[in-house]
Amino acid sequence: MDLTFSEEETEFRDELRAWLDANHPGEEPAGDENAEFAWRVEWQQRLNEGGWAGVHWPVEYGGRGATLMQSAIFFEELGRSRSPLPGNGLGLLLAGPTIMAWGTDEQKDRYLNPILSAEEIWCQGFSEPEAGSDLASLKTMAVRDGDDWVINGQKVWTSAAQWSKWCMLVARTDSDAPKHKGLSYFLMDMEQEGVEVRPLKQMTGGTEFNELFIKDARISNDNLVGGEGNGWMVALTTLMNERSGLAFFLQVRTRQLLEDLFGYANESGKIHDPCVADKLAGFYTRAEVLRLTAYRGLTQIERYGQPGPEGALTKWMWSSLNQDVTQYAADLIGPEAITSDSHWSYELMRARGNTIEGGTSEILKNIVAERVLGLPRK
Amino acid sequence: MRFGFDDDQIEIQRTATALLEARSALDRVRENAEAGTDDNGLWTELCELGWPGIAISEDFGGQGFGLVELAILLEQAGRTLPAVPLLPTATAALAIQTAGSDEQKERWLPGLATGEISGAIGVAVNGRCEVAACAPTAAVAVLFDEEGGARLVDLADALVEPVDTIDPTRRYSSIEGPGVELPGDTDAAFDRAISAMSAELTGVASRATELAVAYVKDRKQFGTPVGAYQAVAHMCAGMLLGTESSRSASYHAAWAADADESKLSEAAAVAHIASVEGARDVTSACIQAHGGIGFTWEADPHWFYKRAQLDAQLLGGTSESRARLADSIADRVGAADEADED
């Protein structure tokens, strides 16, 4: 057990810190989502120029070839410096690694570089109105027509679709095959008539995600990934990638919210109220346990090549902690925290989505119960 | 940031698990608990293996390992609840090693490290400790007080009276008597003691989770194992979360004690809070998962519930740790904010 970073890891962190200090993107543009997104795309371009965009990507694909630990450090430092996630986050975290794992050489040549440079933005077309957690019951159809596939259906919760050039699309290519087996994984060009993007307004007032209405959209067979009928396997690669690096970014962000709250309690003198101190200490304990458990998960993957029980627990821990911290912030800060457009009111409302997005807490508990504890399914 | 054990540690864990599962099976725990007896044979055996002195320097007859290795043993002891004074003896020794004078170390450590004598720990208010983890034969106690000090009490000169607590798996006593201050860093001694205890609590929570999971897989109602019902399954998932939270915090605290003293104070407070709350919640859920059977004397979950309740108070409640932790973080954040303004 060595809970320090190795010399190489410390060097990596220090180099990154220095770079982030010198290249910090500054304040987020307020109020305008298009401007905010453009700001995050510029941020990715700057990261890419510094060689930091595809930290976890292999060197042969233009990445830094970072180890798992370095990748965790990268996301932790990104959060710590209060920098945003890069604009093409879904491309970097999901599309890129999936294409590397399953794509043809032509697909790798064509798609990977513009992901890194954020020239082409990516979105993920998995969920549908009738298929949320039950991903295998997707209904969007892909029908072969010559060298193309013709797509009809509807997708939902598609983040960044309004800015995307490409969509990782899972569609049914065989409606007779059992649920999991009739699916295929496509790279769909979003810039075509058959794809309509409608923003979904969230309870925060923002529109981070969209609905996709797909009517007779066409995808060349060259853009099938992993072969016909293997969509489920390919999609699983993507989903596994989704959770690893991001966890380190998110846990730091929650920790920062908590530190901000400590700062507020200091300035206002409320920290001297034992009830306040007691609450904050409880949150800090959970934040620290989350950080440590995330690192334990990493040790597990390094040693055994697969995540242990820790992996399934950290998203659950993080989402409930973030909700509790922001809720308590509202209690402590008072009216300002429930005034529209205040930082804390946004955090409070945004946190409400945390236990739903990327796997609801109920589904995560099912996963823990079935796959980790081995409890029977009903 | 790597949590993996090295080969020695894996071997220690393997040995401890196998030995304690064989020698402190649940019927044996029950036998000692109901008779109010200690397992002297097992204690002798553990002493021959050097367990009480595993974290004590070889200069004083110990094994020269650290708190991580002691935590590995205590976690298994928490899983199996052997009727032996391992936690109090090892922790008293660790406190003396950390904060004792040379004379105190020479006087007490060799006996404690080899298990020739056993130790006691607890918290004293106005010089009296109401409930110390203390074998009737213990020779020396380390009592922490509210002001952050610690006294070493030679039990030959003290009034030691058995106390019946709700936890019959271990012997407890009140202690009243003169003692001498440990002159060294008693905060560091206390932090090591709560870190060690958090390892025991991790084991308690871990076994309670195992028992509940095994039971709900087996127990059928309406023709279905009750573990297939989500209300039950999610409760068990929550038990794993509580257990693993305790484990993460406890390993971190043990590591900090061995490798980075500057992190120990916060790490120990976090471990104290996470393990006490984890173990109390998890052992309570274990009884719930067993239904009516879980509330009977005949079932085993209550041993773990009771141990969790006793450990939760043995070295003071978690409110103290929460207050200390909040102070520490507030200071750190305040200092960083001031630096930003400069």
C-alpha cells in the first residue's frame, strides 16, 4: 500500500499543473449556451495544442499514452484548477476509445484525429423514449439498402447533439434476433436531412441535451463498427469508458463545492455553530471516502484488469453526496441560493439530475446487488 | 495512490483469515459470550504468532511492522469476534510506543508486545473510565481524556470493576485510579487508536454484510429468495457501500500512521466517523435483513450489532471527531482563501 504518487506521476502532475496555471481558460461565459460550448471547444483546442486533449489515448493515435493513474490525475487536476471538461468530451471519452477498440483502420484514420482537435463534435445516440435503463429494448431500426443503411427512430437525452457532426448510434438491424443480439453500432452523420435535433429544456432552464428524430437517415455500411449484430458488445465498451475518468473529475468538483461552503461558513462565522460544523464534517468524510474508494477501484483495475465492487459504488456515492451538499448549501446560504441565476441555485437544481444521468441510483443498486453480491434476480 | 497489499501483507491477511475463521467460528463466539469467558487457548496461540506486538518495534519485542499490518489482523478479528483482548492490548501498546517516555516503553512494551500481559483502552472523564475494553487480567490501561491527554494506569494500583455491557463478546470494566501522563504526542497516540479501531469495525461491517447476503439468498417467501426483492437487495447494496466506505477510510488512516504523519489527524477522524457510522448502519441492516429471526438471541447478527455499538463509544463518540475535522478543514480552506487574496 503506497498512497502517494510515484516520482513519474508527481512529475506528470506538476507538469500538468504548471500548464493549467499558464493556460487556464478563465471565466465561463455566462448565460449563453452556444458561447459556453464554443468556449469549451476552444479549451479543447488549447489542450490539444499542449498535448493534453487525449491524455488517455495511445501515442499512436495522437494521445499521451497515459496510464490509468495518470489519467485519473489528469481529471483530478482539471477539476482542481476549475477548468471545464473539453468540448468534445463524448468524443474523447466514448467515441475515440470505441473506435480504437472496434474500428477498422480506415475508421481510425478518418475519425480519431478530428475528435482530438475538436473539429468534429460527437454525441451518443443510445437511449430512446422506451429504452432508458433497459438499453437492449431499443426500437430504432436500421435497414440495409445497397451500400447504405436506412435509419428510422427516435433518440433522447442526446447531449451536445445540436453541435455534433457525428453520432454514436445503436440501432436494431435484426428484429427477429433476441433483444441483445439484433443491435448494431453505427457512426451517423448528423448533418443530413433525415436527422432533426430538438433541444430538451431541463428543469435548470438549460438545454444540455436533445431529442433526435431520425427519418430515413442514411449511413454508409463503411460506418458500421464491430460488424453487424455486435452493437451490444461495442456499446458496452463505450459505457465502461464513460465511468472511469469522469469519476475523478466529478469527485473533485463536489469537493470544491464543499470547500466553497466551508469558505462561506468561515466568512459568515457560521462555522462556529456546532450543528453546521457537524454537518460539514459529515460531508467531508463522504467526499474523502469517495476519493479514496475511487483510487481503490483504480488499484483493482491495475492489479486484476477489471473493476472490483468499488467501481459500482463511486457513482452512487458521488451523486447522493453532490445532492446532499448542494441541498445543505441552500439551507446555509439562504435566499440567495434559491434565487434564479445564482451559482448555488444552479448547482442545487443541476445536482437533482445526478442520481438519474449515467445510470440511475436504483439501477446501480441492482448492479451492486446482482453482480457484486450475487443476489438472485426476480 | 495504490491500495494493494504487498506479499507480506497478503500472507498476513491469509493467515489471519484462515486461523480466525477456524478457531473463532460463530458457535465458539456464542459459547464464550454466553459463558462470559475468554478464549485463553486462542489468545496464547495468537501471542505466539506475535499478533499483539505486530506494530511494535523489534527493540521492544514486537514484530516491527506497522499499523497497516495491525489493521489487517484487526479487520479479521472484527469479522470473527474472537474472545481475546487483541484490540485493547495492541492499541495500548501502540499508544505507549507513540507517546510514552523511554522508561514507560521499557517497562510495558515487551510484555504487551509478546502478550505476556494484556492491555486496556478507554476514555476517562475526571479520572474515571466508565467502560474500558479490558480483560479481567489486564495489567495496564491507556486512558484518553477530553483535553487530548492520555494517562497510563498500572492496573495493580487501580480499582477495576467488571461492567456488564450489551456486548458479551468482549470483557469490559470500569477503571479508576492514579495514572501517569504519557508525555509524548498523545494526539498521535489517540489517532492511532481510533484508526486501529476503525479496522475492527470494518471487519464487523464486512461480516454483517456477508451474513445478510447469505441469508437473503437462502430465505424464501412467496416462493422467491427474499434477496430477489429490490427493497431487500438495495438494502444489501447499501450494506456493501457502508462496509467499503469504512474500509477505504480505515486503510487510509493506517497508511497515514505508518507513512505520512501530516495526514494522520484528518485521516483518523474520517476513519472514525466512516467506520462507526458504517458499522452501526450495516449491523442494524443485517438484523433487518434477517427479519424476526434476526431479532432473536439464537441468530448471530446481534453479536456484530453489539460490538459496533460498543466500539462506537469506546474511544469517545464521533461528535468529537467531527468537530475536530470541521476545524481542520475550515482552517485549511481559510488559509487558502487568504493566500488567494494576497
